[in-house]
Amino acid sequence: MKIELREIAIRDLVKDFKDDSVTEEGITGYGGFLDIRPKYQREFVYKDKQRESVIETVLKGFPLNVMYWVQKEEQGYFEVLDGQQRTLSICQYISGEYSVNDLEGNPRSFYNLSDEQKALILNYKLMIYFCTGTDTEKLGWFRTINIAGEKLTPQELRNAVYTGTWLSEAKKHFSKSNCVAANIGDKYLKGSPIRQDYFEKVLKWISNNSIESYMAIHQNDKDCSELWQYFQNVLNWVNILFPVYRKDMKGVDWGYLYNKHKGDSFNSVELEAKYKELLADDEIEGKDTKGFYSYLITGEIKHLSLRSFNDKQKLKAFEKQKGKCPKCTNTFEISQMEGDHIIPWSKGGKTVQTNLQMLCKKCNGIKSNK
């Protein structure tokens, strides 16, 4: 990897600045020779104060952190490897897209600055490392320098590797601020589309956590129809099972449930009634209702926050049993035993002293609810 440090004036950086991100054509500058936002990088994520601080730093003549450009295959053309947010902050300010407050708190656009202030910004020298190397070397270096600032997410780094037609189409569906996935799935998905949260989640679902393998297989597909159809199928399945929407449905791993139980038979009326029963059950602590859905679909009690016996109850049962496990009949210290419901919750058992027995950890681990 060859790295060369150069000084680039802002007036050269912003020359022929062009933002065609809406039409998927990207963002360029430096006379058209710099790809400011490569396909694998995120949309603009700096907050107002962050980008304003970039301009304030320049106006005061203070140094900005060094940025990295890499040589593209076509000689003389570069792409931003690190420093995209700072670069966009500068270019968008000079193109008049936002203002920065002056010392008196008055908003000042670039066009409202004095000629002296404009010249101060345009003549400001940016420190740029120009890097030349293979794709593998560039990606490795990118991961190395991605330590401070607005870090790339794991999915953004994956996008750096598996670029192609399929990725471009998938990002249109899942990675834009007002993407179609957000329009129909925002009620069910947590996170932000532009930070690749929606994209990553759906990829995890469809690939059963083998995202890289899935992206490699589909990298050269002409579209993302399989992924998009899968996502719609998951949401349609959820809507059929639970037609009454509740806020606790947001963030449930619906895709995993769909993968395992899409062929099972359910009755939405019965599911709704069981949900309300769980809500009224005083054996469920904390009312972490998000786990209700997984329990109703899988029948696995581990998804519920059931009441547990307190230390006083367990000590009383331990003393009564004289440390003997009723299953294996061996004697243990209390730290080697666990409180167990004699009659399980699933069969109507309550968390009361008369329904408590102390089992050794091994016996409690293999006990069946049958």
C-alpha cells in the first residue's frame, strides 16, 4: 500500500461539486476527478452541530483531521476512503445548502460572508493521504482507520466488499431515508435505514445469520427481487397472525419466526386471546410483552419473564430438604442448587412456597415440563 501526503485547497476540492445522490449517480468533486461517496459508503449522517463545527474549524484556521483518498482503476481519478462527512460538510456549505451561526448567533451562508472570509475558506489547505493499492489492501486499511468519528457499521463494511448491481438495488429498497422498506416495515424494525440497520436485519433473517455468504451468492444479480419478496412475505405473515398492531411488535425477530413456523397452523383470534391472558397473568414479571409473540408462536417458555423464587423462599426449602435433591437424592450446598416449580407454570403452577423444591443444577437442567 503506497501512501503519499498532499495539501489540497478547498477551492480545488469544491470545483465542479455535483450531488446526484437522489438519482443514484453519486457525489463528485475536485473537478469531477473525486468520487466523494462510493457505493459502499453511507448517506450523509453528520448532525447539524457536527458539520457546523467543520466550517468553524476552517474559519478559525485550525487543522482538520487528515483525510484519505484512494486511486481508482482509471488513472487520475480518486475516491474518498475516509473523510466523507467532512468533505460533504465543506462542499454543501459552499454550495449554499446550509448556514452556520456567527459569533452573534446569526445564520450566515457562504454567500453572505465577506470576501475575506470566503477567501479564508477557499484557500484553506486540507491534508490528504493519497493511497494506492489493491482492493483488499484498501479495504483492510479502511477497517484500520475506521476507529474514530462516525464509524462504519458491520453492514457498511460488508457493502464495501460486495458492491454490484444487486447491492445498488437492495440499498434502494432498504437503505434510503424514505425507502419502501421503511414505509411498510418501520413499525416492525428498529434502527435507521441509512445506517443499514433494516438491510442488515432482513439479510440476517433470510440467510439465517450467514450474511456474507448470501451477499456473495447474489452479488451479481440484476435485482434484489428475492430479498424484497421475502421481506414482504414476512410482514404479510405477521399481519395475518396479529392483525391488531401493538408497539411491542417493533423489534421482534419476525424473520426467524417466519422461517421456522410459516407452515404451521395458527388462529389469529386465539392468538389475540392468549396474548391478553399473558398480559393478565401475575406470574409474568416486568410485562416484557415483546417476548409474548415468540412464545405464542413457538410455545417456548424461555421467551417469557416468569416470576422466580426469592432467596428467602429458597433457603426455607433448602433447610426443609436438608440439602438433599429429591431427584438424585444426593446432598448439596445451597449454592449448588436451584429453585424449581414442582408444578410448572405451563400446567398452572404458581410461584409460592408450597410449589417450591430445590434441585441440584444438573437435575434442574434436565427436568421436563411433562
